[in-house]
Amino acid sequence: MIVYNVTVSIDADAHEEWLNWMKTEHIPDVMATGLFLDNRICRVLTDDPLEYSFAIQYTCADMATYKIYKAVHAPAMQRKHSERYDGKFAAFRTLLEVVHTA
């Protein structure tokens, strides 16, 4: 299993609208590709209560499935996010391989 993790820091004045958009539009669009098994949004905990950073995680069966998402769907999804929140966020992506679950 592969976990595709997108960590986003979003400006305080945009975080509520962004979180709603992620829940109601962006994540449903990603899941509608049929490539991911599940998803979750986690808030990154920091000492600063006014910092709004989130880790959005999508699980897929294998690297081949992730590569399809990256090649076919990711560019348009990322462009839509970037255009909507231009100048209000910073993001980075990581891939995690699940090696054990209990």
C-alpha cells in the first residue's frame, strides 16, 4: 500500500473556506478517479495555534496506481488548487510505503 501525503500550510484568513472546499470538492474529485482506497485530513499540531497546516493522505493499492494518478489526474487537480488559493498556501508532497499495520 502507498500513502500519498500532501502537506499544506494555508493562510489563517483562508483556512476555513479552504478546509470546506477540500472536504466538499477537492477530495471528492480525487476520490472520484477511483484510484484511491481512502483518505484523511490531519491537522499538523504546532506550538502556534494560529498556524494552519494540514496533512491530506490518500491510500492506494500500489505504486503503479499512484503513477496513474500522478500522470493523468494530478496536474489538473494541482492547477485548480493553485489557481484558487494563489499566494495563500505552501505545499509539499511525500510518498509513504505501508510496511506494517496491526
